[in-house]
Amino acid sequence: MLFSLYYFGTALIYGALGCAFLQCLLPFYGYFSKNKYCLALARPCALLQSLLIANAFLLLIIAFISNDFSIAYVAKNSHPSLPFFYRLTAVWGAHEGSFLLWIFLLNLWTTALCFCSKDWDQDLRALSLALLGLISFCFLLFLSQTSDPFAPIANAIPQDLNPLLQDPGFFVHPPMLYAGYVGFSVVFAITLAYLVKGAASSHWAHIVRPWVLAAWSFLTVGITLGSWWAYHVLGWGGFWFWDPVENASLLPWLAGAALLHLVCVVEKQGRFLGWALILAILTFSLSILGTFLVRSGVLISVHSFANDPSRGAFLLLLLAFITGSALALYIFRSLKTRAAPSLFSWTSREALLLMQSILLFTAMATVLLGTLYPLIMEATGLGTLSVGPPYFNQVLFPLLLLTLLFMGWAPFSQWGLSGWTQASGRSAGRQLLLSLVLAVALTLFFTQQWNSTVILKLSLILWVLLSVKTAFLKQTTMALAHIGFAVVILGIVLSSAFSKEREVRLQPGETVALGPYVFQFNDVQGEEGPNYRGVRGSFTVLRHHKKITTLTPEKRIYSVRSMVMTKVDIYPGVFHDLYVALGEPLSDNAWSVRLYYKPFIRWVWLGGLGIALSGFLALLRFARRQT
């Protein structure tokens, strides 16, 4: 099949490139020339482009399934011994395939817009599709010129998929994460379409809100799954390392959350429209920034896909073009989009939503500074600087406390000038006092010592959980989102404060205690897999001399890439995890072993999925109201 898939796949990509060009050009021409026929061509061009990209993506999947090593990308990321399931995930296991996935998802979002905008004004629909066509054209041009997934190769030696990515979670994590990234392109396109028309108003918020919800919810799922992947694949017992590429996904999430709060105010009250429009532009720009960081080669990370400065230069120029043009258009239209000033109480709901938005934006700016500043220093020759967890944890701590404070306050507030009533103020005060008492009791119960930091965090988390019951029936999705966020922070606080870990040297037959548990090292046996070989340890876990479980961590050597991998084993629980990682072999048949006791760690991912669920439920409720 040498060259056959190359020509077919390349033809599909170039055909889609042509459709994207027409999808962008014709509606703009139709809008400015008042030609309704050119405006009407936006939809068929978009659908044809989506069909071509879907076929190209399917073709790449077939190439991996059939082990077609005449394609360079397949040869670099697959092997005949690779299990069938991982051949599917290998499709987006490196730069070229992941970028094709990015464009495929962009076309899915564009197709969704085609079918969900039938009742829109024709100019708005056509301009939105034209802007999506422009984005697609830029990325297809990048794909075809620098990252062709169908480039041929002769006499290739298959190299296998990166062992770090040979995990079931990788089947879902990148598509969810990219769906969130790309979903904000629809928000961006609609926003710029309104700015082109010079007609941004509260109606913009009504149109854009479901797209913000959908993109932000997908991104939440993607980040949550990425955190879970880091916990059970990398073998270090943590779920977030503040890696720059991890931060790249968090940036649009924080900006999207800030936007979501503002959109509610704009739709209901018509206030803060200008700030909301800027957030819509910046959120998608941050998604492009994340794409640049992963693919530019400026970062060395297990998450990064490329080490090619030319690719990074293209993406950096694209980021500058998209952000600069959008902000210039916003400034040009600012007089027409500025809402008339109106009075409101600083204890009202819209004021609290504004403050939440500002806090989330400040958190985003803090993460952005800590991520980019070391890269800028190194690029300009000013030296090297390491910015790690201590910076992020300390700087974000006061922002987190204020966020929790306003979240607990929000259910007691009202729209407009009324703000708080005396009854709601008394109720909030009682619940805050109860939360403080419960936080003190829980901290003393678990630690038998006074810990003011933990007590402060717990009291605010409990206040959020107690306060939402007043709004649960009327504002169910908001309550679920706040509960989910509180559960995430609760899991982080408790797991960080009460985790225990030990790294020990053990021989078969020896035991070691960790908290109330005793780990008995039984033996190590050889193991053969489809594309690896290795050893598997056996550990019996006891509590009060009673067997709880047997854990079997592994040490694998993937022969094709000659890469050693640690495969941890975890005994999961609602309130704690027991986590064992097999280290290096030592003398006298001994092994280095890492043991972790992780309380409430699963609450982090449970809360994350709860946040995403609240977004999808809100989206479903919105859809039902429209039918």
C-alpha cells in the first residue's frame, strides 16, 4: 500500500483546505456585498469540509488498525505487537495525529453550529461559520505544510507507541480535552460575528451561553481525566505537578469559568458586557496558547508532542494574529458594545458574580505568569528560573479562600439593588459559624492537634456545602457546580494534610507499617506481555492482622523503545487509597518500594466529574427550554 494512503489522505486534507477557504471567503463577501446567496454557501462548505476531514481521520484509524507502516506517522507510533486497543489510541499519540484530531473536533463543533443555528439571523450564522472556516483554514494549512499525518516512508522500522500512553485513560482524555479547547472556538467565532455586525448585546449572552457551557464541561472532564492519568500512570503518588503543559489546560478552564459567570449577568441584567466579550476572546486565545506550548518544542514534558521550532513559530504567529485582530475589532466597536451604566448593590448577585469572575481571571493570570515567565527569561538569555508547586500553592491560596467565601455568600444574595436581606444575613452567619465549629471538630478528630490553615480551609468549604441547600431546588445546576468545586478542594486539602508515604528497602518476607496498615512483601515473579516483559511484585496488605487485599505493582521493559515503566497498583476506597510502586532492584534480592496512604484522594476526581455533570445538566435544561 506504499504511497496509496498518502495520496488519498493528502487529497482529503487539501480538499478540506479548499472548503475552509471558501467557507471563510464567500460569507464575508456576501455580508459586505449584501449577497444572500454567498451567505447561504457557508453551511454547505462547512458540512463538506467536515465530511472530508472525517474521512481523513477514519483513513488514519484504518492505517493504524491494519499496521500500514508505509505511513511514517504509523511507523513511528505503532508496532505489530501493540494491542489492538492501543492502536486506536495511537492515532492521536503524537503530534500529527493529535493535530488531525484537533481539526476533526473543530469540524464536529462547526457541524453542530450548522444544525443548531437554523433560527439565527442569516448574517450572524454565516459570519460565525466564516470565522470558524478561517480558524480551520489556518490549522489545515499548518497540518498540510508541516505535519502531514499521511507522509510516506519506505522500509520503515516500527517504533511502538510511547509506553506512557499505553493506558485506557488515554482513549478518552485527549478527545475530551481537545473538545473543550476547540469548543471555545465557537464562542470566539460568535463573539467576533457580533462585533463585525456591531450588535453585541445581552442577546449575545443568550446565544453564546450553551456553547460556553458545553466547551467548559468537556474541558473539565479532560482535565479531571488528565489528573487521574498522572496519579495512576506516572507513579509518584500525586495528581497535579504544576507542569507547564498541565497549566496550559488549566488556563482556558479558569478563563472559561470567569466567562461563564459573566455571561449569566449579561443575559439577565445586561451588565458587564464589555468585560465578558474580552473574556470570550481571551479564553480561545489561551486554548491556542496551550496548543503552542505542547507543540513548539519550548517545553520538555511527558505531555508535549513536538520538538520543532518552526511549528512553534507558526502557532505563535497564529496566536498573535487571532488575539490581536480580535482585540483590535473589540476596541473599534467598543463604543457600540458599552452598556449603559446602572445602579446595583455590591452585595447583589451580579456583584458577587463579577467578583468571582475577577478572582478566576486573577488566578488565570497568576498561573500564566508562573508558566511563561521562566520560558521568557530563558528565551531572552536572562538566565534560568524554576517555578514549581510552592509558587502556585502560596500565590493561589488567598485567591482560593476569597473564591470559597464568595461561593458561600452567593446563594443568600439577590439580583439588583436589594442585595442581602436581614433574614438571609442571619442565616448566612449561622451557617458560617456552624461550618467553623465543624471544621475545628473534624481537624481535632483527625490530627489531635490545632491546625489553623486546615481549619480555615475546611470552614469555608463546609460553608459552601451548607449554603447551597438554600438554592438547590431553584438553581440545581449552580448548586451542583459549587458542591463539585467544594468537594475537589476538600479532597485536595485532606489528601495534602493527612497523606503518608514511605520509601523503603524490602526483601521478600519483610513487612513495613504505614499508618494502621502493614505491607508484607511476598515475592517478585517474571511477567511477559504482548509488547513488554518485566517483573511483578506481590504485597499483602493487613490491618489489625486481617488481610485487606493483595497489591501487585510491576516493573516493565518495553522492548521496542527500550523504555522502563513503573506500573503501580492501587487499592481504591471512598475515603482513602493504598498505593504501591515497585522501585529499583537492590542487592541481596531486595527492592526499593514506595508506599502511599492517600486519604480522600478520589474526592478530587469525584468533584471534577460533578462540576462537569452540572454543566451538561445545565446544557440539557437549556436545550429543553428551546424546544
